[in-house]
Amino acid sequence: MMKHLLLSSFALLAIGNSTLAADDNGLYLGLGYANTNIDLKLDELNIEQTLLDLSTDSVVLLAGYDFNEYLGVEGRYYLNASEAAYGYYLGDTPLSGNYKAESFAVYAKPQYKLSMLNFYALLGVTANDYTANALLGGSDNATLFSWGAGVKVNLTQSFGAFVDYTNLGESDNILTNTDLSSWNIGFSYKF
């Protein structure tokens, strides 16, 4: 009797979950890998010199809510899983150190569903906090306009795989210009 009750309960939960997931609205969570690219240039007196052009591995955590099949909101957190070592010369002065960053982004997410594919854009702001040890004062943080685009493949009604590109913003400091961007791949689960 207990076995039948448990099986019936699981069946009702599965039906309820699939009915909820069949709707175009709902909460979802995701986890992925991000290859974060850092482009740091010295931008003083109209002389542009590339100081850093490297990439690091990051973990991306995301949470979002789809209001309907055309619009949602999404938050992402990027955390470097690795630090990138750099070395270069500024004139005759050798500079070296390690680069690491973390970013938190909030996006409006216009989207279009086509069969198993969900195409989307990301438009919002990103708070970047990055550190380049021994580099022109070391660290900075900035909240910048951010954008991206990608596609999600709906493997089931609840489970999907995504790949996208995000530009995490470009900051213009007095001496430097930093541009962060990321290629991302991962999975999401819609409740």
C-alpha cells in the first residue's frame, strides 16, 4: 500500500511539474563554464598600447524568470576559477602579476522560441570587480552597460543546454581602458 501511495505521489508531482514546465513562464537556475577575455589598454594622450590580452576560466551561475515566451529577466554571477599570469614591458619597465575578476550582471532577456531552440538577447548592467596585481594601482570596480546573445536547446520541458556570448562592459579610467567579454556554455533547469 505504501509503495502504491509513493508511486502515485511521484506520478502526481511529475505531471504537475511537466504541466508547469510546459508553460512559457517560470523560474530557472543554471550553471556553466565561461571563458572570460580581458583586454586592457593604456589610453593616455591618444596613444593606445595593449597591456593585457588574455583569457581566464570562470564559473557562471545564473537565475532567471520568464514572464512569457518573449520576455524574461536574468541574473548572472561570474567568478574566475583560474588566475591569469601576465608579463609585459611598459617602455623599458617590466611588469608582471596575476589577473582575476568577478562580475554580477542583471539583464532584460527578450527571446524567441522556435521548436526546441530558444534564441535570446541579454541587455542590462554588470558590476565588475577586477584585480591586476602590480598593474597601475592594482584593482578597479565599475558598473557598466552589458549585452549578449545566445541560444538554448530545450532537451526536455525543464532541462536545457545553452551557449552564448556576453560583453561584460568596457570601462574608461583615466589611464586605462578595460574590456571584459565571455563565451559561455552550460545547463539550466526550469521549475
